[in-house]
Amino acid sequence: MKAFIFDLDGVITDSAEYHYLAWKALGEDLGIPFDREFNETLKGVSRTESLERILSLGGREQDFSLEEKEQLATKKNEHYVSLISKITSEDILPGIEVFLQELKRAGYKIGMASASKNAYMVTKQLGLLDAFDHIVDAATVAESKPHPEVFLKAAMALGVEPKECVGVEDAVAGVEAIHAAGMFAVGIGDPAVLTEADLVFTDTTGLTLDNVLARI
């Protein structure tokens, strides 16, 4: 293995919570309430697809024009950006900084493959831009997860073959994208949910180089 490629939301920081709050607020505005269980189906999914799933949940997928849907997605993102504007290094998930430093010292390339169009901004606010050799976000790809494009682009930018990469994700769609790219998949979360991952840690504190390499 020559590179590690990380998702952002739910892996580096818990900005996934802010996505939930922003989508929930939009859903309530549209008269489509939903819970955290439904929100799990939005993890790792693009903004456009997430909106379609919410509208479908409320039986309102035919109620809006394409332009109106774009306006709704923009409204959600503006709310999300306002929520994450106060993110700092204190919001980095436990063990992540130490793990990134360990990988850097060991000579691994480090990339990010995020479904968020705000990945660069969030990473900068976390103070972690220097930790990553390259960031690929939703603004630079045509296909969303579970399509492997974002991970393949990250591997290409890092100058490594996909089979030489470890992908780290917290979402089912993300794990599927890692495997579709031909990479080793590490999941962060519930093993009963991330059943397709090659290795699962219940939280980020389990991420160490020894723990990962022992399973490859």
C-alpha cells in the first residue's frame, strides 16, 4: 500500500451532523419530516441525489422544476455553510490528527475523496490542509458515490494505482465506491451496517497503521 484516501464527513470531522440539521430544516420547510434513520441513507450521497430522496420520501418529487430543485439545494447548502462556519481544530474526530501524522512519517500519500462541495473550506477551518497531498470533492467529479470516480481521481492525483490505496469511509455508498475503485475499504461506524467493508472500526480511535496493515 502506498496511499490512504479519506472521506471527510464522519471520518475526519463530524460535519455529517450539520448536513443532517440543514437537510432536516429544509425537509420541515417542505412538510417532509424525517429522522436520523432516514438520514443514514443520505450519507455519502450527492446534494442533488439527497434532495431527490427527500422529495420522494414526501411524495413531492414531481412538485418542483429543475430550477426550483437547484434553488432548494442551494438553500440547504447556505444553511449548512452557516452551521459549519464555526468549525475549528477542536472538531477533528479523536485519533485522526495522530493517525495522519503517523501516515506522513511512514511516507504514505494522503488524499481526500469527499461528497461535499465544501471539503476544501472545512479542511482549511480544521487546520488540516497541510496534512493532505490532494483533495477531490464533489465539485470536481461528474458521478457521486457509490460510483468510484472520486476515489479514482484521488489515486490518479496522488500518482498511485487504486490497488495500492486504502479508502476510509463511514457510509455504505462510500464503501461501495472504494471497492468499485479496486481499493481496500476501511469502515468507521456500525459493523452491522458497513458489512461490505474489509475492516471496520466502531470509531476513529481504532485507526492506527498497525491495526490497518495487520488486516491487509
